[in-house]
Amino acid sequence: MEVNKIKECITQRYPKWNVYIEPSGRSVWVSMNDGGINFFEVEVREEGVGITRRREVEEIDFSGHDEAFKDLEETFIYIDKNLIMK
């Protein structure tokens, strides 16, 4: 589905929500919230759609991630050592 069509579908259904759309590879990522307590991350692909409800909390919460790090440098080291195929 094209980005414009995704945006049109979402804004028709939830016209007052905040919607942020980011194409990335074969996916289109959508972050959306109602300005209150409902926050969602949606991945749209030709094969289907995945959704994650995200809690908005004051404290740090990395529970929705596979890994969590204290800073970007630590994250990059992990990526270099464990994720990049050589």
C-alpha cells in the first residue's frame, strides 16, 4: 500500500490523532497517538500489518525492544559485534 493511501485511511478513521509515517525498506512505519493515553506503532507491508501498543510513561521503559543500551556508542558496538553479517 502506498504511503499516501495509508495516511488517507488513518486520517479518515482517526482524524484528530497525531500520525507520523516513515517508509523504510519494504515497510511503512506509522507512529500514531490520540494525544492522550493511546500510542501505537504500526508496520505496514504487502504481506500484512503488525501493531504494537506502546505505553507512554514518565520513566524509561525499554521493555518493547530486543536489547537496550545506555547510549548510542554501546549500541553501535553491539551492532558491529553481533548483528552485522561479515
